Amino acid sequence: MTDHRPHVEDLGYEAARDELIDVVATLERGGLDLDSSLSLWERGEALAKRCEEHLAGARERIEKVLAADDDE
């Protein structure tokens, strides 16, 4: 079976978040074999990390703007 999902690194915040929601829902439903569950869990971990990276970048941008406003 070929995996047609985009690379996690290529996903924007919203796409990564939405896929992560789907991954969690699928894992919570259960019924997958162990290998499929582990693979999906690993994808979920990568998606969560990607979301954190996007949020950290957004936080940094906001802090820079606020710091620039303080300098004025």
C-alpha cells in the first residue's frame, strides 16, 4: 500500500492540526492491528511536533512585533 499523505514538514499549521485530530480519533476508535496503530501513533507524534513548531514561530513573530512597539 502506498502512502499518499504529504510529508509532515510540508504541512501548514491547520493541515497538521486537522490530520492530528483525525489520527487521534482513529486511534481512540481502536480496531487497528498493532503495526498500524504504532505507525499512526508515530505520525501523530510528528504532527504534534509540527504544530508546536508553527506555534513557536507564531509566538516569536508576535514577541518581535511587541518588542518593536515597546521601542517606539
